[in-house]
Amino acid sequence: MCAANAKATPKEGQRALNHAIFVMLAPPVAIMIFGFGFAIRYGKRRDRENDDNSD
């Protein structure tokens, strides 16, 4: 139903919907990328600390 309504709108309205979807999608994607990067960084630091303590 949403897709049918979106197709029925003029081209400018469709572009506005696409833009709005991108704007709403950007923050969650950015948060996930930040979280993934933080997890990788924390994991590498933890591994380095464990290697230093095992000597």
C-alpha cells in the first residue's frame, strides 16, 4: 500500500521521500559503524594487554 501511494506521487514527491528515507537511515547506520569501530578498537587493545601480561 505504501509503495502504491509513493508511485502515485509526482517525481518531485518521490525524490523527497527518497531523501527523507536516507536522512532517517543515516543516524542509525552511523551509530552502528561507530559501535563496530569501537568494539574492534577495544578488542585489539584488550588483546595487546593480554599479550603483555602473559610474558
